[in-house]
Amino acid sequence: MKESFTNALLEWNQNGNTRAMPWKGEKDPYRIWLSEIILQQTRVEQGWAYYEKFILNYPTVQSLAAAPEEAVFRLWQGLGYYARCKNMLAAARQIVTQYHGHFPNTYDTIQSLKGIGPYTAAAIASFAFNLPHAVLDGNVFRVLSRYFDIDTPIDSTAGKKQFAELAQELLPHGQSAAYNQSIMDFGAVICKPQQPSCTTCPLSSGCKALKLGLAGLLPVKTKKLVIKKRYFHYLVLRYKKLIYIRKRTENDIWQNLHEFILIETPEPVDTASLQASAGFREIFGDIRYNIDGTSADFKQQLTHQTIHSRFILMTAAQKPEIQGYMAIPEQDMDNYAFPKTITDFLKKGKLSLF
DNA sequence: AAAACGGGGAC
DNA sequence: GTCCCAGTTTT
């Protein structure tokens, strides 16, 4: 059964798999690594253009390692999970200084790099060096859970162990690169999360879930998601052609991205109440300002929180000092990375101030 | 073991 | 709204 699974999969890859992507078949470990970091928890279509941009701007690990952090973040802007960007740059510098620019070529040394876990290490080890390590990503969990009818929750420790062992057993000798690519393509193109193509699936004859009518119920996940609401009030303060921003450094969303002067409240409040609040007075003290307008509500849905943001446009008569914020020329905004909700405001605010 | 971490597309 | 995507790190 295991052998027929692998054989059928490789057969489909040879004769039925037409999926094309810029990094497919790539042998340069740097490019493979770059694609894998970009694609962590990210759909191929979403990451595609970012991969092209990074290859164009940073064609080698040396060029990436030498890049200023802010420039790399600016290129990553909009892709999400920004710790990946920070870790990617750290790993590039690690490769240059510690490995003299040669990408590590064993599973363990690859995984020791920042931002590389079991999945990414297996992907690089197999694609670049054809080492015998089976990848275990969302596609693999789904395909194996269905084909072998396994209902162990994939977000449990036991599930991860069970699927990892099975995946490794299925790996054909000497063909880890082709096999890993095949199973992920198969999961993305045929054995999809919703409406899998079971009627035309080349592996349908051996699929236990299909036989039992359970394909729609697998894989099993247990964790429940709690979404909390947050209300951000961004004070877009300007003095002449200067504008006040800071880098987010707290243990929170959007770490290392920039933002305007922020007051967060647990509930929505109007501008007048905000001005009267202790948080506002603490920031502004006796600074004299004018309020030029307030934006509409910008809503951003993240995985585990809903952010409501409003932008309050302000100008100061004298140059203010705002604790923790820096005044930068407006035209330098392009050099900094901002969260999506702020780039949306800058683009669609229709306030004609920028 | 559980929580945190973005943004987007499909339904 | 819900699910989930070529997952990893922190708590």
C-alpha cells in the first residue's frame, strides 16, 4: 500500500503534473531557501512576486547579507509574519560569516539556521542536495491523512510524530527531491482542502478516505481560534514637511515595522474623548496642535485579532518632541516598512495630504 | 502543549 | 464569517 502510493504519486508527477513555479527544479540552495522562507504559511500565488523581487534585488546570499535591514523589510512589506524577514537576514549573515558563503549541506546544520524548522530543513536538504528527508507541510498532512485514513489531529504532538514517520517511510530511495515536490504539488492541485478532485484523481483507487467517504473530514484539527478586537488610533502628526513615526519593538504584531503615533483603546472611542484621555495628554502635554480631519475606519482581519484603525490628521505649530517617536521628512516614508493597514491608509486615505 | 505571528483567497 | 496556506518561535 505504501509502495503503491509512492509509485502512483511519482507516475502522476511524470505524466500528469503540469504545475510550474519559478523555484521549481531549482538547485541553488540560496534560491530554494529564499522561496521556502517566503512560502511558509503563505500561498504560492501570494509569495510568487516577492520571490521574483528578492532574486532581482539580492541574487546571492552575499548581497542579501550585505543589505541594510530596513531595505529588506521594505521589500518584505505586505507579506506578513515579519519575524521571517528578520530571521532570514540573520541567517544570510550567518551563512556568510560562519559558513563563508557556502550554504550548509546537512539537515542538522541547515535546521540550525534562524527561521528554519523541520519542514524547511527537509525541503532544502532534499531539493538542493537530494538528501533523504521527507517534507511535512499542510499538503502532506492532508494527502496522507486522506489516503491512509488517519484521524490523529495534525496539530497534536502525537499527530506530528505519526505523520512524520509515515512520510519518511514513503520516501523513495534516491528520489527525495522529486518525491517531495510531487506530494506538495499533488496536495495543491488534486488533493485540495476543499473540493478535492477525487473523481479524476490518479490515486483514487488506493485512497481509504475516498472509499469511506471521509475525504471531506480529513485532516483533523483540534485547536480553536479566539479572535480579539483592538482599536488603534493613529495620530498622523506633521510639522512642516516632517512626520512622526516609530519602529514597533514590543512583543506584538508588526514587530520591526513602522507606524504613526499610536494610542490603543480596548473599545472604540471618538476623537473628542481620545483627546481628553490620559494617554493622549501624556503624549502631547502642552504641545499646541490642530486637528485637520479623521479618516474612516480601516479594518484589518488577522488570524487571531481584528484591528480597527482610525487616522487622525494633526499639524503642529512648533516643532514637537514626542517621546519614542522620530520626525522624518515625508518623502522618506518610502524607505520604511509599514503594516498593511497603514499602507492602505496612505494609498486610499483620499486625504490628499501625502 | 499552547499561543503568537499577517495577509489573502476561496467558499 | 470560516478555513487554511511549501511553519517557526516563544511562552
